[in-house]
Amino acid sequence: MLRTALRNVLAHKARLMMTALAVLLGVAFVAGTLIFSDTVGEAVKNASAKNLKDVAVSVQATNDDPEAPDAGKADKDGKRATALDDRLADRIRALPGVASVRSDVTGKATLAGTNGQPVGNGWQNRAVNYQPGKDGKDSRYPLAAGRGPANGKEMALAESTAKAAGYRIGDTVRFATDGPVLTKKLVGTVATDDPQVTAGGSLALFDTATAQRLYLHPGQFDELVVSATPGTDQQALTAKVRELLPKGRALATSGSELAAEQAKMIAQQNSALSKTLLTFAGIALFVGVFIIANAFTMLISQRSREIALLRAVGAARRQVVRSVLAEAALLGLISSVIGFALGAGIAVGLRAVLDANGAGFPDGPVVISPSTVLAALAVGVVVTVLAAWLPSRKAARIAPVEALSSVEAPPAPRSLVVRNAIGAVVTGAGVAVMLYVSTLKSGDDLPIAMAGSMLTLTGVIILAPLLSRPVVSLAGLVTTRLFGIGGKLAKENALRNPRRTAATASALMIGLTMITGMTVVGHSAQVAMDKMAANGLTADYKIETSTFTGLDPELSKKVAKIPGVEAAVPFRGTGIGSGGGFGYLRGTDVPQLGKVAQLTFTHGSLDAVRGDSIAVSQTWAKQRGWHAGEVIPAEFTDKKKAKLKIAAVYADNETLGDAFADMSLVAPHAERAKDETLLVKAAGGGSEAVAGEIRHALGDSPLLKIQSRDDLRKEAAGQIDTVVNMVYGLLGMAVVIAVVGVVNTLAMSVFERTREIGMLRAIGLARSGIKQMVRLESVVISLFGAVLGMGLGVFLAWAGGSLVGSSFPTYAMVLPWGRLGLFLLIALVVGVLAALWPARRAARLNMLQAIGAQ
């Protein structure tokens, strides 16, 4: 029987090729994900280990002592105060076993490129102090060209940063840290494998004294990196260093502990990415199961005479089952080997694509672990064997006499009745769960929604043969009216075996269900974010810094004096606790607020908000049980307390949040003496000229982020577009496998109906008619899968939309009719393209040979 299985694989190479392709693509997805995860994880781990190579102890500034000064935090002047200074560094340096102590200063610096645009991406724009050794070079930042900065007029850049900004050695670099624009001469470039820099950030280097002036106080540092002499015990040295540190002002960590923490963090990051990719790989394999089962069912039906003869000469049912499963295992193994090789290519390509889009993974070789090889091969073989198990049992039940007297027996009516009953129960349970989900409001309930979605999807898949009859019949009316006898034959062929039609269409349905659901939710979220971005905002521009470090309060006065500017209203905030709840109180220029924000008061008015009076949002007032005119006790973030009067209650407004008050009330309690944002109203509604004047008046600082209302909408929509497009790409593999399934089913159906096609040709149906019949059958099956998938996707998006609404108060389901129409058109195109080869094969059949076929 094993020899028979091998012969069957070799005898039906063309028929099994499409089935093998489905397995191959699924395994490639799994293997690519595992190899990519291992490769990136190892590269990041090696880069981190390289950075920690000479680190025996790391001493970092902290602020765990409540009575200590604001160590590690910014002062009112924007500089930090730390307990790490030259004296502490010298005391550590004097300890036995210490080889050297590196004193690091770190901060943020945003560069303006030669084109005037900011370089890097905000929080990853690093600045450090260059520390040359006796040879005049910094071992941590090896020079790529030029030299290191030696005084306050010079600076160096990472090689990648200089290239991105368009600077060359000798140029004057414009940058900003937390204030006005500064300029320094570029004297060198350095090489670095810092993950923040390789991932799209920037790196600027200054001499130590300059770095301290920019970010700290003279003689202070953010970190002391201790290197040990050979043979020194790290833990013992760490304990000695800890004895020298001021209590609550600094923390010492051994190099081995840092390495372990980084390895754990890297593993967590890779785990999240791997789980996401493997989820989509699982979807692709799930789709493949339908194709494999369908293919083996049809192959067994075509080989019924052969199986009957085997049974007649003494083959037992178990032997028949084993033969089919051995055939499946062999097919799965061959497909998995090829798929694994393709997966390695996918891993390399995925890394290159992500790097090109700014991921910036460290360099490193491709890592293929034995566990990855075994997992990928096992997945391919197990999935193929499981998919072939039911068809193998069907083969074993073939009675020799029945098989010898018929080519194909229709499915037993009772089995379809039982299937439909089970499908109705499962679908009903899934729908009930999703209706319950539609009443939930918290994102924490996502697992319930996922379980309900899978239950509903599974139920519809089981019911697909029953659902195929009305949908295919309706599509058949259209094809018959438009294409005559070819359209009618296509409908009858699709209805001939509802199970086969349903299995073929289900593969496409799964992909379109998920794509449709994500599209509807994503589009609705975009519309909601658009509303949120514009909700209550009448200002033409929103100004803030890209690093969110705050704006100089004097800037609002400068902007207000620009011709064409009606109002420039600053905002600054602080936390406030009252009535057992915590909120955020924004301070602003209350008299001017009405020019930049649209306010609707349910109680009180804007004029009443002054002194110790505040205005609160309707939702916050309802949660706390407050009313206008009430005086409440409050505690600010700085622990100071006050009695505040609720002067007004306003309808929820995204711009103003929980509450607002006059700037004079909020400013003394704010963490920094800087404005968070500045809203600007222009006389003519805003223009590029006005935006340019604002930027110029503010010194053309690369820190500034000046956005119009359209910019805010695009930024919000862009985040969701990125996620949706990523999902499209990942689910695209499932759709490709579904297309393969349609091609496979049609090709085998053509082979199965060889005699029938010969008879049609004999009674006058032209070759073009045969092609049209096969194409229309493919289109009908594809449309059935598309209609079912899109309908189910819209339902799941509606039911699960309430969970998204917890993050977007303005969320409401909005159908993207244009994209849904595009999906339907794609299904039509898939149907036509999938039928090209089978239709051509059917039309080329020899009429007399086809009539005489067994």
C-alpha cells in the first residue's frame, strides 16, 4: 500500500501540484516568520551584548528619595540635576578591580537638515558626550571620518545622521535641544550600532563640557559606566559601588543583570511580533486545509474504481486509509521542504523591506535553528495529513460493487442534514456571543470578541453547502440571462456538489471576512479620529514640539504679533485629584479661548471661569457627581491643595479634555514652566504663507511641529492606514492560497467531467462555449465566497465596533462602499483568472477521446 501511495503521488503530479502549492505557501509563511524572528532577535541580542561588552557596573541617576532634589528631572530652566558627579566618579575609579569609569551625558537634539526639515523621529534623536581616550578617540563611537568635537563650537554626528541630513564635514549644523536654534561646526562622523539610531533616530555628539551645559549642570552626569580588570567578580564590585552611592539618588546594576534584562526585553518584543505573524500564518494554513481536503476528496472520487479493485483483491479499510494518509504525508513533506526554502527567502526579504521603511535592524547573519526546521516541516506534514483524514475515511468506506458501478456517488442526504443542524447550532452560538459583544465597551473584552468571531466563522463554514444553493442560484439567474446556455451550465455545475463548491468558496470567504472586517473597522476609526481631531477645534494651527518638551511661554506673544493672526492661545496642564477621581486640568488664556475652540456650555459660561474657578466636562462632572456652583477640594500633582469652584460645565470637547481654568491657576502647579501646545487662529483661515511666517517668527526651530487641521486629520488617519495596509499584506497570502484552491477545484472538475464535456462538444457547443462555461463557474464560486465573506465581515465589524468605540468616543460604523465594491471586483477578477488554465484545458479536450473516457 505504501508503494501504491508513492505511485499515486507520481501518477497525479499535475493534479497535486496546486494542492502542494497551498501547503508550500502556508509553510513558507510559518518558516519565514520563525527565521525572521530568530534572525532579528539574535542580531539585536548581539548588538546589545556588544554595547555591554566592557560594562561591569552601570550607575544611573534616580529619584527614589522623596526628600531629595529633583534628581534626574528637569529644573524650571529645563536642565536636570543628578547626584552623579566628578567626585563620585573618582571615588568609584579608586575601588580595587576598577579598570576605568566612563562618565556619560545623554539628551535629545533635533537637527534641521540642509533642506530645513527635521531629521529623525523625535524621541529617538539622541545626543551624547564624546569622550576621547589617550589616543584622542572614543572607543564607543569609532570615527568614520574627521575627528571628535574638542570645544563648544564643534560637534560630530553619526554617519547615517549626517547622510540623512545632507551635511558634510566642515558644514554648519543647525539643531535645537529644548530652546532656541543652535549652530555648531561639523568636525567628524562616527559609526554606531545603537538600536535607536539604526531604527530611524539621529545621534549628535558634543564635548563633555558642552553636553553638560546643554542638558545638566557643570560636573554632573546621567550614567557612570564601570569597566573591571580581568578576573574581577562583577557582583562583588557592584556591591562595593553601591556602598558609595547616595541613598535614593543613584542605582548600580551589574553588567550581567543588564544583559539579562535586555535579553528578556528583546525576547518579549520578538514574541509579540512573532505571535502576530504566526497568527496570520495560521490563517493561511487554515485556508489551505479546505483546499487539501477538497483535492483529496476529488482525487479519491476519481480513483474510486481503483480503490474498489484494491478492496476486491483483499485490501483492508485500514490499509486504504493508511495509503491515502501516506500519500498526504509524502505530499506534505515535499511541499514543506520547498516551502521552508521559500520561507528563508521571505525572512530575508521581510527584513530588507522593514529596514527600507526605517526599522533599522542591526546587521547579522540569517539564523536557522533546528527547532525552526522541525517546526516548519512538522506543521506542513501534520496539516496535510489532518486535512486528508476525512477523505481517507471516505475512501475506506467505498464498497467494491458500488464503486465499480458508478463514477461518483452524491453525498448522503442524511450527512448534509446532520451537517446543517450542527452548523446552525454553531452559527447561532457565535451570533449570540457577538450580539453580547456589541453591548460591551472595554477593549479588555477583545478575547471574547475573537472567540465569538471564530465561532461564527466556523458555523458559516459548516453551513456553506446549504447557503450555496440560494446564492449560486441567484447568481445563476444573472449568468443565464447574460450568457445563455453557458451561464446555465455553470450554475448547474456549481450546484452539482454543494460540499465541493462550499469548500472552494470557504477558502476565499475566510480571507475576505477578515479583510472586510478590518477595512470596515479601520475606515470607521479613521472617520472617528477625523471627528475627534476637529471636535471643538476652530483654530487653524496647532503648534507643539516633536519631542513634547514644551514651548517657551514667550512664543505665544511672538505669534500673536504676526500679521494675519487673530489669536494665539497657549495650553499648559497639571494633574488634579478630587472626589476620589483623577483628571487633567488645562490652563489657558480663557478670554481668548473662544477664538480657537468651539464651546457648548450646559451650565455657566466662559466669563465665569476666572481666579480659583474651573470649568469641567460633562462626562467628568457626571462621574464625580458635581454641579455648577459647587466648591470642591482638590489636590494638584505637586501635592498642593486648594478649594476650587465649578463655574461652568461644558459638553465633552477633545481639545479641552477633563477641565480647564485660567493659566494663572494652573501654571504654579505645572511640572515645567513651559506651554504644552499653542493654538493659533488666522484671519483668512490659514495658508502656507501664514504657516511660514509662524515658523520664521519662532526661529525656524526643527523642534517645532506646526500642523493645520488637515494635517491633524491625515496624521490620525495615517496611523490606522498603516495597520490596515499591514493586515492587507499579511492576509494577502491567505487570498493567494484561496485562488490556488479555485484553480485546483476547477482543474480537477474538468478532469472529472471529461466525458460530459465531450458530449457537449458533440452536440454542438463550441470551444469558446466550453471556456465560457468553466469561467462562469469559477466566477459564480468566487462571488459566492466574496458575498459570504464580505457579509460576515461587516457583521463582525459591527458587533466588535463597540470595543473600538471605548478608545474613540465619536466611533460609529461607516461602510467604505468604494473599498467593498473593489473587493467584489477583485473576486470577479479572481474568478476569471483562476479559470484561465482549466478553461483552456477543457476546450482542448479531444471530442471522441473525451466521450470514450472512463
